[in-house]
Amino acid sequence: MKKYSSLKEIHTLILQHKLTLPSLLTYYLEQIKKNEHLNAFNEVFFYSAAAQAEKVQQKIDAGTAGKLAGMVIGIKDNICYLDHEVTASSKMLEGFVSPYSSTVVKRLLEEDAVIIGRLNCDEFAMGGSNETSYFGHVKNAADHSLVAGGSSGGSAVAVQADMCLSSLGTDTGGSVRQPAAFCGQIGLKPTYGRISRYGIIAYASSFDQVGTITSSVTDTALLLEVLAGADENDSTVSPLAVPEYSKHLHQHKKQKIAVLKETIDSDALDPKVKAAILTSIKDLEDKGHTIEYVSFDMLDYLVPAYYILTAAEASSNLSRYDGVHYGHRNTDATSLTELYKKSRAEGFGEEVKRRILLGTFVLSAGYYDAYYQKAQKVRRLIRERMDVLFEDFDLVLSPVAPTTAFKIGDNMQNPLVMYMADIFTVLPSLSGNPAIALPLGNNEDGLPLSIQFIAKHFDEDKLLAFSEEFLAVG
């Protein structure tokens, strides 16, 4: 069986009786078995996926199937699914079975998607390489000695290695876009508030956003169409109407694009990545798009502001994992305080502990004003600067990551180096804008290259239409 890159292709074959959904599921299960060494899946949902495939096939035959019939999809291991284990790739939640389904899972199932399993990720989504997972690191299918990216590394590799058609991840500071870039896939982070966070294990609540990893823009658009929209269980979701993104893809228009000069001129940017992006910029100009280099002189503030704010929110969100409510519980403690300390020390990995400690520090009485409040002010300035930029431009262009995928183990001993790898992805996370990582082919070593486009708040329809044209002619 060949690798399918879009739901449209699969759906056509099913309607022509050249393929059935159960046989397609069997193919993907065989691919998962074949690629076990990549460590993309924490668990495969053999029984529930098979039952769903049979059910949806019957609905297809009866002509009553939903929009996602034929889509086999994986979900990141921080997305709750009723009666299925969810761990956020942490010892802290090992064995925890979700008592309810997240809104995104409900919407997938309502439109007849088949959820094949839960995907490996950095512990509690904290990491940029998928090396902090309690279940071990994920390997890049392009080169097994390289990281998959993080935190949604399993989500990216599962699509890259043809273990499912598409996947869901979460993007706090680049956790969908960066692994998608490292694995040569399409990674979308929608506008903050476009998709419900209900049933998503929280890392940093004012940043977290469910995103998609796919091989086609058509599938990205269709998934966003299904997942987006108001939810009574999440007060942060926008009540704005959800466009039919999949029907807007061919509305191609000439765009005015701002290139963030400091990102292209950054010393951190790999020359080969830079060359590929400059070639793309010239191609865009040749096709009639207006390109203008603009200065964004707040680049040095992005990573510090992001890590102060997200660590503070993590410190608060993860306080619930105390050995009492649920999760890992130490059995040797002789007092309540000792129970808290030992349970958290045993249940959390080093990176999660580091961020909790940092967050607790910046929220403490002596440092709240000096760090947390200042970071919030910087975030506001960044949001305002981006709003001004979008008064004159349709899109903003930058790299996704400074380099291609790096060697497993190279950056784990130096957290600051790892954090600085987020320098280009945290901008739209701080401002709340939608952003997409698009593949640019491979370099001479066969490693995927990528480019990032950012749009105005809730302009996903324009962003996706441009992306479809960009990849069609790129």
C-alpha cells in the first residue's frame, strides 16, 4: 500500500471500493510495528480504533459519514480521551485513565475520525527535542541519530514515518511548528483561543494551543474547521464564527509580506537554512508578492519573557500533582510535607522540576515585580508591535528554528542552548497570532528544511490559502 498524503485521496479510494477503512487501519498498525524503534507512540489504541473503523466504514457505505471519515489520526499524550490512559509522558501520571474526553477528541469522533493512539512528547510538553519524555526520546525518521523536535515529537514522526495520516499536538512556544519543521511536515498553531483547551493537560494556560501536523494543507484546513469554535467548557475560546477553511484554499491573492530582518540576519541561523529561506523569498517576489524587510528589535526579549511567563504558569498548573489528588504517590512518607516532597521529586523529571522552580522563584514576593510583571509588560509590547505590523502587512515571514534537527543528546546538558532554539517560534506564541511551519524540501544531507509564516489574529483562512499556493508552486 502506498503512502497517502491527504484525506481526499483516501476518501476517493474508499468510495471507489478500492480501499476500506479497516484495511487502511491495518496498514497503519503494520507501519507502527515496523517503526517501533522511532518510539513515536506511547500506546496504540488497537481495540477502540478497530471498533471505530468498522463503525465509520458502515456509515461511509450508508452515505452518512462525517467530514473526517477515512482519517486515521494520532493524538499527543496530553490530550484526554475517555477511558484511555493519558500521561503527558510523565511518571507522575503513569497509569492514569482519563474519566472524560477533551473537546477536540469529541469533535474528531463526531466527524468520524479514527484515533489510532497516543503519541510521545516531552514531559508535560516541556522541551524542544522530545528528550525529556519518561518513555524515552523519539527518533527522527530522516536520521535516527537526530531529535524529532519537541514537544510534539511523536506527533511529527508519526506523520513523517507514515504511521497515521495526521496528528494533533499542542503548541505553547513552538511545540507543533518546530517538530513539524524538523520532520518535513506542515505544522499549524492557530490563534490563541481558536480551539478549545478543555481536556488538555495544562502547561502554560495563556499560551497552550492545540495544533495540527499534516502532510497537506487541505487536511490542515479541514481539521481546523472541525476543531475550532466556541466551547462552553472553556471560557478562553473565541465565540467568533468558524469559516469553512477547506473551501477558502483556492482564494489566492498577492500578499504583502514582512520579513523580520533580525531573524534572517541572526548569527544563530544556520547558513543552509538561511539560503533556503532567501531562495523562497525570491520565488515569492517573482510570483508577484510584495516583500519588505522590517526591523523587529525586540528579538532579544522574546525567549526571556516567554520562559519567565510559562514557568510561572507551570508552577501554578502543576501544583495539583501533589501525591494526594491523583498521580504518582510516594509510599514511604511519614508526614504530609514529606509526601508532597517525595511524590513530586519522584514523579517529575529534571526539566519539569527546573521550570517549576524557576516559576516559583519569579512569582515569589521578592521577585514578582522584577521578573513576572516586567515579562507581562514585554508581552504586551510584543502584542502591540505585531498588531501595528499587521496594519501594513498581510503576513510575516521568519525561520522556524535556527538549525535543522540536531543530534540526540547534544543540547540536553545546556538548558540555555535548548531554550534559545525557540527564538523564532515564541514570537507568535507571545502575541497569540496564528503561525504555520511549511516544508522547504531537504538539504544536501537529506534533512528537512522549513519556513514560518505568521498572520493576523483569526486570519487562518488567509494563512491557509497562501500556504496551499506556496506549497503548490514552491
